[in-house]
Amino acid sequence: MAKQTPLQILNDKFGSKKELAKRLSEVLEPLEDESKDELAERLTLVSNAKLLHLQALSDKVAAHGGREGLVQKVATAENKTTDKDYIKALTSKRTLGWLVDRVESQARRAKKAKSA
């Protein structure tokens, strides 16, 4: 069996590119002066592979409890739960992708330290 293309995966799982873009616009954060409908329209112009990547990212964000859950996990791992300025900076300045990457790398680091 040949490997499926991003278009085939997208159509199998979500029906259409427009449907996935609409679903992602509900989860992802639009720009400051952008509505969710405008974000969905902008996402329809993105490649299928990028949309699948964004869907995987949104699944990870949901699994960690959204932006607030990610911020708390990062702050806890770095022993900065009482540092309000740090938490505010994580909440307002960091992207969801950065936060997910940070949580996953901290989990790998903790697992490696535990096994060593």
C-alpha cells in the first residue's frame, strides 16, 4: 500500500480542507484584529501538510489543558510557579507551539534523568 498524500489524509479524516480550516479556527488564536471567520479563510490558503501539523498541535494543546495548562506545566517544571511576571510573559508572549515543545522537552529531560 502506498503512502497517503496529505490531501488524501485530510479528505479521509476531515472531509475537506475548508472543514478542517473551520475546525482549526475555533482552536487556534487569531491575530489581534482578526475574527475567527477571517482566520478560517486564511487557513484555507495554507498547505494540506501544514493544516495536518496544526491539527496535531491543537490535539496536543487540548491534551495538556489549553494555554493555561501548558503555562502551568512549564512554570512548575522550572520551579517558577510563584513568579507572576514569568507566568504573564509565558501567557502573553509565547506561542502554543513553543509551549508544547517546552513541555515535551521537559518531560523527555525528566524521563532521561529518572532512568540515569
